[in-house]
Amino acid sequence: DAALLSVRGLEVTFPTRHGTLVAVDDISFDIAAGEILGVVGESGAGKSMTGNAVINLIEPPGRISAGEIRLAGERIDDLGSTALRRIRGRRIGMIFQDPLTSLNPLYSIGYQLAETIRAHLDLSAGQARERAVDLLDQVGIPDPAARLDAYPHQFSGGMRQRVVIALALCADPELVIADEPTTALDVSVQAQILTLLRRLCRERGTAVLLITHDMGVIAETADNVAVMYAGRLIEHGPATTVVQRPQHPYTVGLMGSIPRLDTEVDRLTQIPGSMPGLAAIPPGCAFHPRCPHAFGRCQRERPDLMPAESTRAACWLHAASGDRGPGPAVLRG
Ligand code: SF4
Ligand code: MG
């Protein structure tokens, strides 16, 4: 069946005085209705940029310089700002890390929900209020009718994020983009919010683009996963397979960095070094300076996604034998 969201060859570039920086480099993926695709990687990998490109919210002078984005078959990457405003909120809902970027502290949540509902749907004030109560109930706000007149600061962080989810689902969008939706929350609250998000999207057939730096979130929530590194997709496959048998050395490193519930660990301590800046992406495989398995070819030729067990990975270790070039001689350090 056809994908609800289809992204093909997406490229996002930023012109600078020193040349053009490529923030998202030739990315393709699909999300079906009711599916959660997790996009994971360290900060600076291009995850948020990919999500922002889908709703055409790239800050100028950055721009989508190549590729196509389709929602239910229609191109949306080349729409004008009026058409885009109609899509955002109505057909594509958005959830961000900090609930306070989505909620206005000066207005009651009932007012904000009703206003958003009426901006997208042709309903009376009374009907919008009823819908707001119903949505708050669906996201697990106790005694929702009595909470309509409460202000954002009167809710806990977790309850506020539930309100933000209600806001994102106001107009029954086909797609929700959730960028680090639980990062600001306590670990125990995170799990509840992710369970809620997954249940609501399953029930409604909503597709979700879930952006996170945390493989634990992927393991708990996503159907499929796209791992990003330095603007590229470097592993792509079913979430359970990628979590249990990651095929790209970077994904293996990410798996080693799942924080335990009871300890605050320094994430990604297992992978030495750090993500390169956009102006200094290494030639060949961009991961090679950090990769414990790098061999000669890795420094010269850039790998594309290739079949690797039941996922696809952009890594020369998975090249068909005979196509692997000299090596692999393992480099240390
Ligand atoms: Fe490591 Fe080479 Fe694979 Fe890149 S291509 S991840 S450097 S083994
Ligand atoms: Mg981000």
C-alpha cells in the first residue's frame, strides 16, 4: 500500500561564505498510515532538519535544494506559504521537546485548544469546547472539563506534554512530527507519554515521524528506524531488528549508550570522538575517524545503503564479498 509520507532524495543545504553546507544529504524514506518511524542520531546529525524540511520550516538561507516530499501522494515540498499554513496543524501535527514552545502561558489550555480546533475545523465555540474536553480525556487528563480553564503552569511537565499531544491531534492530522517529545521529562513519565502517543496513533491511523537521540525511545516506540549520521541515512530497517541486531558500527555504538532507568549515564560514551561539523565532514565514510572497524576503503569511498542482514546499512563491511576492496584491516584508536 502507498506511503502516507514519502521522502525521496531530500537534500537541505546552507550557503555560506566558505561554500555550501549540506545538512541533509540525499535522504529517502516512507511512513505508512499508523506507522511510527523513528529518526535517531546524535545532535547535529540532521534529524530535526529532516523533520523541519517535511513541514518546510527550514530557516533561510537554508533551503530544500533537491528531492521530493509527498503527503498522501501530493507534492508538499514546493507549496507556497498559504498552502503550507493550511497543511501545518490541519494535516500535519507537531509536537516539540518543550511543551512551553507550543503552549502560551497567558491563555488557559481550553482556550488554546478551542482556538486551534476552530482554526482548522468548521465548528461552533461550543462544539470546539466539547472536542477539547474529549481530546483532553483521550490524552489522559483527569477530569478534563474542570481543567479547561487551567493555565499551562498549573500542570506538571508530563501533563503539559499530554496537552501538547491533544493540541497536535486537534484536527485529526494524517501525520504527526514529534521532535524529542519526551526529552525534557522524567524517565518514568517518558514511558507513559510514548505509550500514549503510540496508542493514539495506532487507533487513529496517524503516521508519526519521531525524532530522538535515544535508542531506548526507538526500542519502546518505533516500528521502523532511520539512523542518521552527518546528514546521511546510515541504517534503515524494522526497529526490533535494528535494536537487536544493529548492522552499522555507529548504530552498534548508539545501542551501547541506552541509558539505564536508574542511572544518569553520559550518552554515547561508547563511541569515541564526536559528530563532525557540517563544514568538516570526512571524506569516504563520514564515520571512519570514530569507527573501530575502519579499513582502507572507508577513507576513500562513501558507502550508500546496502542490504545488511534484515536491515540496510551504509557500511563497506556489508559490501558483497569481492566488492569490499583491500582489507578490512582493522584500524585502532
Ligand atoms: Fe566503519 Fe568503514 Fe563501515 Fe564506515 S564503512 S562504518 S568506517 S567499517
Ligand atoms: Mg534536534
